[in-house]
Amino acid sequence: MTVEAVFRREYGRCVATLIRFLGDIDAAEEAVQDAFTVAIARWPSEGQPPNPGAWIVTTARNRAIDRLRRESIRDERHAQAHLLYGADAQATDHNAPAQEETVPDDRLRLIFTCCHPALNQPAQVALTLRLLGGLETPEIARAFFVPEATMAQRIVRAKRKIRDTRLPYRVPAEAELPARLQPVLSVLYLIFNEGYAATADSLMRLDLCAEAIRLARVLAELMPDEPEAQGLLALLLLLHARSAARVADDGSLVRLAEQDRQLWDRNLIAEGQAIVRACVQRGRPGPYQIQAAINAVHSVAPSIEKTDWHAILTLYDQLYALTPTPVVALNRAVALAEVRGPAAGLSAVDELRSSGLDKYYLFHASRAALLRRLGRTTEADAAYATARSLTANPVEQAFLDAQRATLN
Amino acid sequence: MTNGSVIDMTQYMLALYRDYAAPIPPERTEQVWAGVNALGDKLADAGAFVFKGGLNGGPDSATVVRQSGGDFVITDGPYAETKEHLAGFWIINAADLDAALEWAKLAAAAELRPIEVRPLFDGDLDDAIRASAPGAQ
């Protein structure tokens, strides 16, 4: 394995452990980066240690202790002396084998710290990618189309708030867990969607989908008893399975109905389906599990016509009962159109107009598609035009233009 | 950042903000008084209480003093032109932000108003000045 591959795989785990040792994020990042610098210098000639992650943790910790010792001699800072004794005491007391120093909970603590509700969501996303994903600030900035200085500032501010407010570094207690897990799941889903929404000019973009899945996998492994963590992983796997079929050669968007299902990734689908089955057996449904189940139904269908729309409609009913949002209602109406016909679907869509959904391009795009099926071409054209005016995404715009062009 | 095992405390300010144009309805003032008194007892029993203060009068009672050159300018009115103004505060001891947020939930429930939680600086003042300097990390 190259040092770079070790870095991608182990960075989050190492930083998480060093934060626990040092009680400070910046010091932990610095120490882990130092250790990787040593690894780059030594591993090619001396060979890679059998457990590279544990080697990085040990090296990083020793470097951090050296650094603190030097600094505390230099300016006699009480805080650093205190920190040094704390870290030293821990190191000598335990004197444990390197492997045991990586407590599995460390990454979980870090996930909950990065996604603490006291931080705003853009900061949660940036910190998660930076500290758990090991991504560089410029990479994250490019991925979110934000100037590098803005992203750097966002990360600095979030770290400062964590330090100044003494934001705790721990996994929340059982009672708080449902509420605290919510922002964690949202952050991973948002990272995935950010990658999923970008298609045409995504060449320069980081593979956010793969990163979100990697992190969702970590979360699902660390929280095997949280069905929604499993549900999120299943949902991302099932959506990602379609990515090769979602974009045409010219970069345009291909809808589910027109996708070449031969291009779907069968391994990802099988993994996602297995998780969905386990969730169903567990019987503690939640929004992510239900969305995963909906996509599992799509994943077994040979075509859009031969899809079990009754099952999908039932799942949307369940989803709406848990999260009664206009967007869920819109998706339910689209499923209804497949079960009871476009007229029933259209009246269900039209009922949602007053819900604020008429600012949302998919509301008009869905209406347009149903009007088209009903032969109401003029109204369909107007609805496509409205949808077009409500999206800034060039891929979606091109899709809507193409739909309009084929109306007559 | 804390890992919860160390029992040293940080002081936090729980600041109560209110819109003086929208007073608590008279039929609920009893409830608020009772809730706030009960919270005071709870804070005291937990050893978390440090100090509290309620501001007399609304933003109308505020006066701002600014140094301008070698002189001072005194103006009527609150510092910030906002709808909601500081109305009172508690200073409490808490182990970390989560513990402070738990007290803030009780305070928000008792006051029927939002509570802003801020940490008080607990290091040396030089660090505080350096941290607030422009461009500080």
C-alpha cells in the first residue's frame, strides 16, 4: 500500500485518536501530518510497518510530546506543561501495545463533534471532510464551489468555536442519541448529494459520492445498532449503483425511466439490498431506511413499467407519515401516477401548489411530465418553461430543454 | 474540548433575549416567575449558579458611551438596532458546552424565550486579546 493510500484510509482514525490524547484539534492534525512526513521519508527504504495506522499514531504522539516539551521549555506556558504531563502520564501508565491505542470509539467521537448542532451545517460538512476524510481545504473548497479563503475561514471558525465553548469530545448518551445522530446523517447525505447533483462540470470535482459512502460505511460499522445509520449506507449504495447510467456520453442527465439498467452496479445493489433486508427484519423503520427500501424496489425492476409501484407507493405513504414534507408528497404523487394513472397523479401534484413547492423546479417538471402524458401539450410546455427558470444547474436545464423540444 | 472525565468547570453566560414589543401575555407571567425561580433553585442545588442579573427597563434604558478622539460621545439607545434585546443573564458553571446547553434548555422553557449560550474566557487575558485580534487563528 502506498503512503497516500494509508493516508486516505487512516487519517481520520489517527486524528481522532490524537485529539483524545492532546485535547486539541490543530495539535492533533499537525502531529499526524508530521508522522506522515516521517513515513514518506522512511517507509520506501525501511519498509512499511505491519500496522501502518498504529505506527502513525505512535509516531504522531511522540512528535506531539516532543513539540510540547520544547514549547513549554521555551515559553513556560502552564497550559502546555499541563497538557504535556497529561499526555505523558497516559503514555507511560498504559504502556500498551500500539494497536490498543486506537480505541474504535475515537472516530465516532470525532463524527459527533464535527456534526454538533452548535456548529452550522456548512461548518459541519467542512470539518467532517477535513478531519474524518483527510481532505485538504483547497479540495473541499473546489468541491463546494467556494473560494479557498472562505473555506479556510469556515474551518478555522468552527475549530475556534469548538475550543472556546469547550464543545465536548464524546459520543452522546443513549437518550440524546436520536437527536444527535440526525445532523450526522444529514451531513453525510448532503456530501453525497453534492457529488450526485454535479455531473457535467464535475471533472474537477472531488469524488464526493465515494467519500460520503466511505464515511457512511465507517458510521454504519461503528453504530451497528442504529438502523438509520445502516439505512443511510444502503440508500447511498443503491443510488450510487446507478451513477454510470445516470449520465449520457454527452454529459446530459438520464432519468430513471430511460436508464440502461445493464449499467447498474450489481455489487453495490446486492450490498444495499442485503442491508435493507436486515433493516426490515429489525423492524425499526426510519426515513433513510424507507428511502433505501424504495430504491431497493427500483433496483430489482427490469424496467420502469415492470416496477412494483404499489410497493413504492406504500413506502412513500410510510415515509410521509414519518416526514410529512411537500417534497415527499411530490414523490408520492409521482408514484401514485404510476399506480392509478397520470390524471390521479396530476391532481395529487396540483394539491401541493400552495405548500410553497411551486418555487421548486421538480414540482413543475413533474407536472409537465404528467400533462404531457395526458396530451395537454401547451400546458406541459408552459410547465417545462417554469421549471427551466427555477434551476441554475446546467445539466438540469439541458434536460428540460430537451424535454420541451420533443413535446410536439 | 473536553472528554467529560475531568471535573474542571467553565463559566458560561446564558443570555436572555426578548422583543420588548411582544410582552409575555399577563396570564402567563405567573408561570414564568415560578419557572424561573424553580430554575434558580435547581442551579443552586447543582452548584452551577454563579450570578444572575435582570436588566431594568428595555432598550429605552440603554446608554452608549464611545470614545472618539480624546473625547467621549454619549448617545441614547441600545448599541445594536435589533428587534430583540438583552433582557437578563445567568452566569453558570458547567463542565462543557453540552452541560451548558442542558441548562439553557431549562432556561428557555422557563422564560418562554430564546437563550444565547456564550463561554466566558477562563485563561489569561493576553490570550484573550491575541485571540480577538484581526486575523487571529
